[in-house]
Amino acid sequence: MKEIVLQTKIKVCSYNELSADDREVVDAARAATSNSYAVYSKFNVGAAVRLKNGVIVKGSNQENAAYPSGLCAERTTLFWANSQYPDSAVLTLAIAARTEKGELPVPIPPCGACRQVILETEKRFGETIKIILYGAKESYIIEDGIKALMPLSFDSEFLE
Ligand code: THU
């Protein structure tokens, strides 16, 4: 029997070890947690993307009394960025979260649905997205894009 071993490379670093460019996107994601509408979960998530045209777009989770009608920070941000700048690839995506106790010390990973949308965004522009998961104590940098977080993923290639 053959075996497939899948590996994911994640760099772990402190906030101070991030490059100035990465800190800018991370800081936008952290700031975006203040605009979160998380009245039900009290879990404030912020996301930010740096686009190829230099623009940084940020967004946050937006909840709804009919729970599934809400949307995560990552998809709010990506959909807004892609709808405003449909010709500009997403280069970097940062995610941060905060509760009533303050910023989370550990990195916040994107949910499955958001991973699928990140994958579609990579495919759409043909560019790997650098993903930075911010935590106050330590952050994760995923340089290889969404495939590292979602191996064996379904994308448009299977429809051809
Ligand atoms: N949430 C995000 O915005 N992004 C994630 O990656 C995980 C979860 C939101 C959805 C919901 O508003 C709240 O966090 C609790 O699940």
C-alpha cells in the first residue's frame, strides 16, 4: 500500500519578528477587530489583506440573529476587496481576534469555509497568498499559501 505524507511549513514568530510590511497588515487586522459586529459570540475577529496595487483592505466578522446569515472576518474582507478591486491580486492576508479579555495570545486559524474562499482567491489571481495568523504571544506565518492549511482541496481544476 502506498502512503501519502503531507507536510505543512509554518513559521512561528513574535510580533517584533514580523517584517515591517507584515506588521502593517497585521496591525490593520488587529484594528479591524474594533469594527466587528459580534454581539452573539463576543468573539471579535479582524482580517486585512494587502493587494498587489498596494491597497490594504480590512474587515471583520458580522453576525446576525439568524446565526448562519453572519459572515466571518476573512470572507467579509476578501469579498469586499475582490468586489472593489477585481483586478488586483491578494498578496497577504492577516487574521487577528479579540474577546472581552483582550487580544488572543494564540493565532486564530480560518474556518473551513474561509479556507475554501482563500483558495478560490489564489486561483482567481494565480498568486499564492501569504497568510499570517496573529496571536499576541506568537504568530504563524504560512508562506506557501492555503494549500498548506487545506491539502487535498477541491478547486476549479476538477471541473475541467
Ligand atoms: N469567525 C471569524 O470571523 N473567522 C474565523 O476564522 C473563525 C470564526 C467568527 C464567526 C463568528 O462571528 C465568531 O467568529 C464565532 O465563531
